[in-house]
Amino acid sequence: MKKVIHKAASRGFADHGWLQAQHSFSFANWFDQERINFGALRVLNDDYVVPGKGFGMHPHENMEIVTIPLSGSLAHKDNKGHENLIRRNDIQVMSAGKGIWHSESNASDLEPVTLFQVWILPEKDGCEPRYDQKYFDPEGRLNTWQKIIAPEKGREWLWLNQKAYFSLANLECGHTLEYRLHGKNQGLYIFIINGEAGVEGEILAKRDAIGLWDVTRVSLTTPGFADILAIEVPMLQAG
């Protein structure tokens, strides 16, 4: 087993006034040679957007973009005709493919919106751009893994153009949970949204993360409670 630990305080930070962002991997003006990616996982941004503000129309291409709102409402609009609100427990997948323009903004003039935005390198470039969104009942992740994204289409989850799997879990005090990876070249990036968890001998607190590869299964335990995001990706580059 190989592993890398990313403590919350070691992330990059950017304050744009209307946006405060924590970067788990090199992004925009923050660069760390040791934090370019974790396999096909390229970006994990922890964003806070003030009321009434957001990102104007801007382009993306050849990237799988996953948006996970934590609080508030995020308004999405793109040049393919999609216009939606994304709220807590909604998950959005946008395959930028050969090119797409979109905007994201706080839909409220009163309350901030917080979210994770995750970028995954696609398995193939030049695909047709695609948008999808789905609500996931939080009861479905109590003390178990709730699959929210997978490489294959399914009624119970969203899909993207990579051998990547996203899962959420809300673990109660003293609970143990195992994650089994989907192949030898896969790695697992575990991000603690809230709470505390022990992962393969490491104690992780809120917004800490651990990446593991050359492993087939991973065990987690919770001394208190923990909300966890697990992202499994091909290890294009180990670490």
C-alpha cells in the first residue's frame, strides 16, 4: 500500500472577495509541484460564494466536472440550453468534452453557497459535451457507501467518461466501513467533509484527505461521526 496525506491546512487558498476557495490540488495562481493530481483526479476545490455573485460564462474542454453543493443554491447555465438550480444532496456532472461554455452563480441574494467542485481527467478527449443532475437521498448513505457516480450508466447514479467512482457516507459514532476498489490500477482519495475518521492507521479531521493506491480494500473507523467523500480513480500518475 502507498499513501499520501493532505491536511486541510496544507491546501492552497484564494480570496477573490466574492469567492473564497481552498485548493486540494494546484489550481489557478496556487501551484505545488507535489500536488498536481492524484491519478485522474485533477481538481478538488472547496468553494464559498457570497450572495448574488458567481462565475460568469467561461469555457471548458476535455474535463469531467462534478459539482457537489453543501449549502445554499447554485444556479447553472450553459450554451447547450441547460439552466438548473443545484442544492444540497443534488450532484451535477458536466462532461466538457470537445467544448462547452457555462456559468455558475449563487442563486440567493441573502445566503452564501458552499460547494465542492471536482475535475476528473477523461478517459477519451473530444467527446460530445453532456450535462446531468440527480438528487440523492441522504438516508441512503447512513453507515454505508452511497454510490453517486460510476463509469457506467445506471438508474441509481450518474456517470462520467472515466473509470472513476464517487461515493458518500455518513458514519455514526464507532462505525467501521470498508471500501473495495475496482481494479489493480485504481487509487482511492478519501476526503473528510465533516467529523473525524481513522483510515488505515491515520487519523483525519475535517477537510483532511488521504490518497491510497497499490491496495485492494480500505478500512475506515469513526471515533465520533464523519461525513466522507470517496473518489476512486485510475492512477495515471501515482500521487
